[in-house]
Amino acid sequence: MPAEFTLLGEVQVLVDGQPVDLGHARQRCVLAVLLVDANRLVHTPALVDRVWGDQAPARARNALYGYIHHLRAALDGAADIQRKDGGYLLEVDPNTVDLHRFRALVASARATDDDRHGLTLLDDALALWRGEAFAGTSSPWLDGVRDTLDHDHLQARLDHHDLALGHGRHAEVLPDLLRLAEEHPLDERIAGQLMLALHRSGRSAAALDHYHRLRRRLADDLGVDPGPRVQEVFQLMLANDSPPEPRTPEPAPAEPPPDAPTADQVKPAPGPLRSRTGVIVSIAALILVMAGVLVATQTLRPDDPPAGASPSDTAGSSPAPSISLDPRIPQPAVYDFQLVHSSLCLSERPDQSSGDGEVMQTDCRTDVPVYSLVPWLTGVYRILSDHPQFGEGCLGVRKALKDPGAPVYNDYCDLEAAEEFSVEPFPSVKDGFLIRAIHSGMCLMAENASVIKETPIIQAPCTPDGAGQVFRLIPPVG
């Protein structure tokens, strides 16, 4: 009778599609150990060690004999557990064991020269996984095998994504790559694939942002630069975006303006409660250095030269390069941000617990902040605010949270919020735009797409219909 043995998830035996009762966890552990080495002899001392580790009971062999007896009865001919030469051997067709089938499919995929066939093989291999390997069982030995399988699974996923990206399946693999980048933030293979998938999905701003965050983290944690794989993808994006030519043949860090303050001249940032008056954040220069290593912006922040200094005073003698913007995106300027579904505008109110400005929607005729759309990186913007009561600041997702429903606040720039956004035309609404948080890929919206005044603004997954998420950027009157 047909039987299937599963280890890539819960340890199970299915006969005619129905699960067999394998008993308690320790008994299932014995079966898992024998299936890992299917058709190979496992000597009794090794089997005891793999099942119990250093916690083996005094009568471990007797217990083992009992488990084998019950497993033989449960399997009822679906597989043969043989006792021979001082150990046990489970004789079974390896194609009926998901672990061995997974390994065979991955090996075949890596051996073929036909990418499409390889992709099909990897699709089949990855479909065998139903969760954590050996779920519901544990021993020191099995835990080690599980770690190895987790690594093998990850590499197979990345092999699959390499081939999928080569055949235009970037939208399909993007969600998995976003998860993998969260789990493995320093893995450059994942980073390169994610950047490419984002770029091909029309989200070049998010791809560039990921590159710069990776670069900073590698430098901070390991003292190294991104490797050739990531640099190649970065160069591809820059070439497609047609950035300005570098000013020098070698990459160099952005130099501060000649009259910028030194560390001992920097004034302390304003105190934590709300008076943001005087914290003027303006663009002094945008420096794009190609050559694969740096895209940076030079800004005036709270700890930069005193408010009132003009950009020409702080940018040095070299003019900033021109910025090539998507013609569909509003030019850097001052706007009212109006939600299309409610005809209400972004504003803020003080959060009583923190003193920060909680962003909400309100009547556009009231005293709403002046918002400035300011280029930050290629295709990336900051939204600067100037509220008549609370002063200047930056729009951002609170604490850089990545959860759906995370609130949007106005606060001092460059504190703890995620303050970088892309502005994306929404096709079905004339002059409508999505405001997407770069760090999370989510869209800003009125909570529950409400039309009620003072509804908080949050981030949430972008939706095809854009309900509660579409903005118009309207030059203020007067």
C-alpha cells in the first residue's frame, strides 16, 4: 500500500493519505532518526545517543526495543524496520520520504543546464516543506540535523529566487525576500536578490534604501563594504536611473561644508517636549556619488549650523547636481496633503503621553501644518512639516515600526521614526498618489479608511483599490 513519510514539518506517516498513529514524541523521535538514515544501519549505541543525548535513562535499550516494537505494529508493512548487525535499519523507498526527495530534487536542479527545468524542480522541492523540520520532536542530535536542514532549505530558496528573477517572476518572490531580509539582515545574497526584485517591481527607491541600510550595517558590524554581488545590482539600478556622472574617478565620502560646525561646536538638540521651533531642516545639497558606494544627502539637522543659515552659506562652493525626478511626481515644494476618500487634510495633535505630534486627518480649512516634499535619495523623499502651533519637524512612522497599524507622527527629524517615503502615482485616481514608507513598504492611510475627522494616520499594506490610502498634493492657497 502507498505510504508517505514526512519529516519537513510534523513527523508523520500517511497511508492512503491518512495519518498513522505513531505514539508519543519519543517514539516519533526514534522513527525520525531512522528515516534520516533510511536504508542505512544505525548501531544501537548511536541510536540511543541520537534519541536521548546525555539524558538517556538507565534502561534506554529496553525502552528502545519497546518503541521499535510499537512502530513496527503502527507501520504495518508500510516500511520495514530490520534488526541486524548490532543495530537497526529502516528499509524504505527514499522517494517516499520528503527529506530525501527534497535533497534529490535540489541536487537535480543544480545539475541541470535548463533553467526552466531547474526552476520546476526547485518549486517541487520547496513545496515539500510544511513547517519546521521534525516539528513536535526534539533531541540534541535531531536539533543539529534541523539546523543543517534549515540552512539547506534557505539555500534552495535562494537558488529558486535566482532562477525566478531570471525569468521575470520578481513579483512572486518579493514577499519571501522581504521576510528573508528581516531574518538575515547581513546576508548579501538575499540583499542583492531583494534589491533586484524591488527594482524590477518599480520600487527602485526602496531598493536603494535597502542598499544603504545594508552598507551602513556591514560597516558598523563587520567593518566591510558590500561585496561584488550587491555592488553589481546597485550599479545596475544606478545605470537604469541615469544618475549624474561622478565628479571624481574614485568614490569618496561626502565632505561637510567648509563652514560646518565641528563636533565640539554642535549645539545640543532641543529637549524632548514639543517646542520644535527653530529646528529647521532644509536641503543644503544632494550629493550623488556613483562608482558603487555612496548616495548621500547633505542636510541641515538640529545639530547643524544655526537656523537662518542659507543653503548657499552651508553648501560650499560647488553647486548641488540637478535632480532628475519622475515627471508624474509633484516637484519639491510646499503642499497640503489631502486624502481623496475623505477630502480631509493631514494635521497633527499632541500625544498626551509623549508630547509628540500624532498625525491625523482634519478639515483642510483649519490650521493644518505646511508640508514640504523634499528629495532625500533617488526616488526617496522626506515630508517636512511646519505646524503653526507646534513648529517644524519630519513626518515619520513611530519608532520605525514595521507592523501594520503603526502610527504616523510628526517629531524632530532624525530621531527614532522612519522618515523616508516614496511618492507613487495611483493610476485610477487623477493626480492621486500613494505615500509608501521605505522601511516597511506599507502605505500611509486613514485608519480603517475612515472619513471622520481626527482619525489617526497609520501605515498598512498597500491595497489595489487604495481605499483610504490615496492622497492629492495641493499647493496651499495664499
